[in-house]
Amino acid sequence: MTSSISPAVARGEARPAPAAAVKHHWGTDALLLLMAAIWGVNFSVVKYGTQLMSPLAFNGVRVAIAAVALGLIALAVKDAWPDRRTTLILLGLGILGNGLYQIFFIEGVARTQAGAASLVLAASPAFIAIIGRMIGVERVTRRRMLGIAASLIGMGLVVVGTPRGGPGVPMTLLGNMLVLISCLCWSLFTVLLKPYTERVNGIQLSAITMIGGAVPLLVVAAPSMASTDWGALPSLGWGALLYSGILALVVAYLCWYRGVRVIGPTRTAMYGNLQPVIALLVAWPLLGELPTGFQISGAVCILGGLLLTRS
């Protein structure tokens, strides 16, 4: 019987990737670039929105909008829903990734600069790699360890280098620390979610975890939402809520979950590190946030760590 093994394979050469797989990969890359752009702009949007209303009221409404939108989209999906045990686990993870994370994130951004918050969150790939290594789902090479160290040093420079005081920046150190806690919540959520992205439809996954985070968040935010004069909110304020609820929490999240499923949590987080560049460029003209020397040095360290970890 004639062998079906090609001469190239017999010599140990790698087979070329199928065209469909290459297209699939580039499609994921494009979606992750879109995600980074949406989230980069979202820092300034959140900063603006929380100047018009309390952070909890802003967060409660935008998460509620996202939960309803994702729920309606998920109902249209024909795939079978996950079993009860998996659903309960995803709801619990949603409390971490869309409840606690969102509370610390919004409260932090409201107390620091939008650009500084984006730089602190840029350390998430380092935390994801560390957590993944601790629970045995990520392999951390020497090069990646150097990248993690550079990212953490950069994050420290950003935290200590953010200007304190001034209009709209009442307690920047506290704000940076709250964003750091949100970064830890998101990193742990991302690592723990990875196995479920491989067997649960991405839209259903997004909807369940968003609902899991929305329920406790709405309980906490209810008093602030009730005391807000929504009739006095300007049109740009409603635009901020819609942008932050639909684009940042629905469109970008679906891109994120696809990336985690296709290329893994750490590599997906690398695309998230484009956020600081976008956030700084947007916050400069819109919010008048001029980067400091420490912030620029921190950005260089974080992005250098990104390149080391990515390679």
C-alpha cells in the first residue's frame, strides 16, 4: 500500500497552516484590536460620566444595560445552554469579573486620571501569567518573567507619578490602588474562565457572567441610582452610559471572550495593553491630562514588558 505521507512531512518539515485557520486567527486579531480601541476610549468616557453622576449610579445603569442587551442576544442563540452546575459557576465568576471588578474599576477611575488608570490596568497580563503559573495553567519562561517584572515596575512608576489634587482628581493614590484591585479581580476572573470558554457559547458565556455581576452590583448601586436626577442628565451623559454599556461591556466583551477561547488568556491580555496608548492620546485633548515623566517612564516599562511577554 502506498504511503500517504508527503515528502515534506517525512523530512520533518511543518505543514502549512490551512487557509481557514489563518483567516480565523486574523479575524480574532482584528476583533481584539477593536476591543482595545473601545476600552481605550472608555477610560475618558467613564471619567466624564462619573463627573455628572455618582460612580455607583453610572456603573449600575451601564451594567444593567449590558446585562439586558447580552441576555436578549443570548436568547436568540440556538446552541444548548450549559447545565445547571456550569451556569452557577459562571454566575459566581460573574460576581468576581463583572461585579467586584466593575465596582473597584469605576470607583478608581473616578478618583484618578483616566490615563493613569489605563496604565495600571496594563499590568493585567503580568498578573494573569502569575496566577496562571500558580494554578498550573500557564508556563512562565525566563523572558516572560522579565516582562512581568518590567510591567510591575512600570505600574509602580505610574502609581507614584500621577499628579495629586487638582480638578477632578481628588485622591489619585486611592484611585490608583482601587484600579489595581480591579486589575487583580479581572486577572483571576480571566484565568478561571478559560476552561469554560472552550465548551460554552461565547454569547451565552458573556450573558451569564454579566448577569452574575449585575445582580449584586445593582443591589449596592440602588440607593445612588434612586437619588440621581436622571431628567437633568445631559445628552452627552446618556451617550456616555450607552457607549460604556453597549460598546465597552457588550461588543468589547464578546471580542475578549473570543480571544481567550482562541488564543488563550495571556495572549489576549497582550492586546489589552494597547489601551494605555489609546487612553492617553484620548484623555490628553478631551480631559486635559498631560502625562508626567513618571507616567511616560512607566508606560515604556509596561509596553517593554508587553513585548517581552508576547515574544
